Amino acid sequence: MPKLEITLCAPRGFCAGVDRAIQIVELALEKYGAPVYVRHAIVHNKYVVEGLRRKGAVFVEELDEIPPSAAPVVFSAHGVPKAVPADAKARNMFFLDATCPLVSKVHIEANRHFAEGREIVLIGHAGHVEVIGTMGQLPKGAITLVQTVEDAEAFVPRDPAKLAYVTQTTLSVDDTSAIVETLRRRFPSIALPHKEDICYATTNRQEAVKKVAPTVDAMIVVGAPESSNSVRLVEVAQRNGCARAMLVERAEAIDWAQFAGIKRLGITAGASAPEALVDEVIEAFAQRFDIEVGAHGAGRETIVFNLPRELRAPSGAAPGGATPAA
């Protein structure tokens, strides 16, 4: 068997926001019983979604797919437009908001800038659910989406003196800083986020990949194609010296031809990919190579987010006339 050195990037895998969102669905199932409805994939990972579906979660894209009932409805970690909780209230639904607190922070900032009379630039990817949720915090036209440096160069604000920017939380740190530089050069008075919007987990995972990529022949990012932070990790690896970097959802999806003749492999995982899938990939390589596994990086993150108060309360009967989560 050919020898293969595997370097595991640390940190990798689940972040605190994903962990919290999954817990919210699991605890709601425990407390209220099945079904628990979830609007949109709770996190962008099929393995996670299927596991929750087996436990009794029912995934829908829109609230009108949910029959009238007292069953809880969970909003995904990516956040939702303001119209969604308003619609849920109008339908008398009991809902739990699993929006990542770091996404909520961006929503709060956007609302604050709007209240202070600023036009808002959102740096992000069109069509991504997080971007839809952030743009849906404010009236149409209040937020302009900027995806590239070219967009930033072409952007014409209504009043350059009343401008602010926020960003999607799962972007490439390097790409975003180039866009921010362009905006700040063109509009020196643009208001900045109080604290970086790109979340700690995205930044930490990208930093770990930057260090490992130049030392390996190939890199696997365990994650889903819908997962923005996972796709960014592939790009970061390719830009930092590992041309043979690829996204793999599960071990069964590995294209073994891509790994012929390699001596060193780096493995990381997007923020919505469970460690079980990383183990599965390592096991698949162990069947074809004589592997030696080491780790590189800062280790585990210790950030934990609070659960919604409804799920922190002692277990009781189904929520009847429970107050919806804000």
C-alpha cells in the first residue's frame, strides 16, 4: 500500500451557530414531539438534514406548505426576511428562530444604519439564503448587493456621505477585504461594521487552510456545494498553493483518479459538516493507503451560543398558546 500523510486542519467542521441550530431542532422534537417543521435546510448539509428527518423533522421551503397545527416551526441558521416571522404570527404559528447570532448581528447593524438614514451596501452572493434574509430586513431598495470588486467600482450611491456596508458571514476573507478597500477608497466616510461581519468560524477555517495548503499535494474540503463557507475553503486552498483542492460531500463521492500518486493530503470541513463525515473520508483513504494522520492548527473553538428561552425551560406539555420567539 502506498504511504499517505494526512494533515487535518484545525479548527474544522461545526461552528457554534450550526451546533445551536441542530440542537434547537433536536430539543424541539424531544420537548414537543414530531413533527417539527423546519423552513429551509436547517444547515447546508444533506447528512445532517436526513438525520433530523429520520427523527421527525419536516423540511419545507415556505410556511404555506405547513398544515395548520400547534407543531413548532424552526427558522434555519441562515436567517429569514422580516416578512417570514410576520407571516408566521399571522398564521398563529409557534416558531423558534435558529438564526445564527452572528447573522442576527448583521441584521441589527443593517437596521441601525437604516434608522440613521444611511444607504447600505451588502457584500455577499446573490441568491444565497443568508443574503435573502439580510436584504429582507429592510424595505426594497434600502440595501444594494455588491458581489465583486467590479460591482464596488460601479456602485453609485444616492449620497456618498450617508453610506454603510455589512457583509455575508461566510465569505472569503481575502475577497471581501479587496471589495472593502475599493468601497473605502471611493467613499472614505462609509460606515464600517462595529466588528468584522465575517464570522469567527469562517475566518479560523480559512486561516488553517492557508497554512496547510502549501504543504500538501491535494486537499479535501468535506462539505456541500450549497455551503458558501465550504466552497470558499476550496478557493482558499487553491489560491494558497494547492491546485488539487476539491469539495467532497461524502466518502462515496471521492474521485480516486484525482488522488493517484499523492504523498500528502490535507483535510478540512465546512462549518456545517459533521466530524462523522471527516472520519468517513479518512477511513476511505485508510482502505487504499497506509495512512499516518496528524493535525495542524489552533484546535477546538470554545464559543457557545444560548438556546431560545422556550427550549431552556423545563420540559412540559406542547406549547398551546405559547408566545412565538422573537
